[in-house]
Amino acid sequence: MINILILSAGTRNKVVRYFKKTLAGQGKVVATDCQNIAPAIYDADKCYIVPRITSPDYIDIIAGICQKEHINGILSLIDPELELLAENREKFEKIGVTCIVSPLEAVKMAFDKMKMFRFCESNGIDSVKSYDDIDRFKADLAKGKIAFPVFVKPICGSCSINIQRVEDMAMLEELWRRYDNLMIQEFMTGQEIGADVYIDPLSGEVIEIFTKKKLLMRAGETDKSVSFKEAKLFEFIENFVTKAGYKWNIDIDIFEKDGKYFVSEVNPRFGGGYPHAYECGCDFMQLIKNNLEGKKNKPNIGDYDDDVYMMKYLDVMIKRGEELR
């Protein structure tokens, strides 16, 4: 029996359903959220309404749920909670619960875009050119190493929040004066690619890589995409994630430009477009179950259906007041 706890389930009904399908009654899926109108909790076998992750007793409450429900593995679907889980890994291990999240330093690097850029630069991995020093940017601009337009964004952030396209130096300098902790990032014009990757925490091997061309984005998530395969891209991804030390399931944003690949961002969790990977044959839920049972997974890179399109659409869940948890 394997019992899974999914934190901050929100609207990620598909992830909950996939875990239930994989467990097939030989275990349960428990979900939490801070609101009782989060639709994904109603697809779980059991759910709990919990405080926001900023609450001082949040981790103790989650640990209590784990003990009550005999949880084996715990994961979160939102960025701010990943570091919290990684920081408290040992606390959960003491009660027999595995945190399904990358090591703390790898998680921190994912959310500090300058740290990620410098890591890639020092390890010979192509990534989107980035600056946190406006004078260095001006020097490279004068040398023709970068050009307007550029993107200006917070060094730490997610979901494409507060990203602005900047067309000239006057606008850039105004933003630089007005806000702190900003960075400048090259404007990439090539094909944007999403990669869902599974790295076995027991062996350290990259087990599965699923890649898709992003056709349309909405609110920082992939709205439409098509699956494809490219051996050179698989090699690029495997080299990056191995050097960076990621484990379990992660989501990577990559750009292809002039035949080269560039790392853009990493989300060390299930990405919003993961259902595309699952429906093409990449069952990360089964890989997680195997690892929680102490079994190593065998590499199976590229074994999925290509030229398959994903198109998101709106759906609704209806509950009467007395049905709310």
C-alpha cells in the first residue's frame, strides 16, 4: 500500500486522478488546500482544508495529517511550498514520509534566475543570457553582445509575474530606479520547448524525458503544444539535470535558436502541461510509486508518442453548499 499526500492541489485535478489510477485501490490519494472551493481536492480519496503555507504551525499540521493517514510520499504543486518541503525533509523522514522534491540547493537555484544563469555559465551549459548589473548590460550592449528588446523580471519569481518587455534604455533605467532585485534577460525569438523530466532519486539516473513544442502560452503555462523527439535535445537535458542535481519530477523551459538549445527556467514539480506527457505514455506516477516502494526505475528515454497535440479547455465542477468539505 502506497499513500500519497498532494499539497496545495488547487485546480490540478488531472494529477490527482493520475495518481488514483496508478494506485488502483492499492493505496489512497489525500489532497490539501487552504480553500474548500479548490476543485482538485474533490477528486482525492480524502481531503483536508489547511492554513496557508505562511502559517507558523503549517508544517506541524501537515505532519499530523501524514501520521493520521499513514502517508508514504508527499509533494506540492505550487512553487512557494517546494523550498518549505525541502527544508523540512528530515522532519518528514523521521515519521516515515518521503518528500518528493529535489534537494534544497537545487530547489533554491530553480527560483533564483541569476543563480541558475551563473550555474549554467560555469558548467558550459547554454542558457538565456541574463544580467543583474545594468552597467554590465550596457557594456555588452555597446559591444553588440545583446540588443533590445529585452525582458526585465524579478530575480526570484514564477508564473510570469511582473515580467515586462523593454524596448529602450530610457524604459530600462526607469524600471531599474523604481524597483529592487530586478534582472535583465535576453529576448529569445526561437522555438519555446517544454520538457517533463524524471530523475530517479535512488539511482540518480535520468529515467524519462518528454519534450513538447509550445504553440500557445497563457498566464505562464502551456495552453497548446505538440510532442516531438530529438536525440540531441535529450542529451542536452540529461547533461543539465545531472550536473544540477535535480531529483524526482521536474519541468524545464528551453529555447531552441539557430540549432542550439538554451535553458530558460526550471520548475522542480509537476508543470501545468504534464498531462500532455502522461497521455503520451510518460507515467511519472508509476515511477514515483516504484521509488517509494524502494525499487529503482530503468531508463526509458524517448519512449512516447510524438506528433500528439495538447489543447487545454475550460471545465467546471459543481457542488452544493452542503457538499463542500
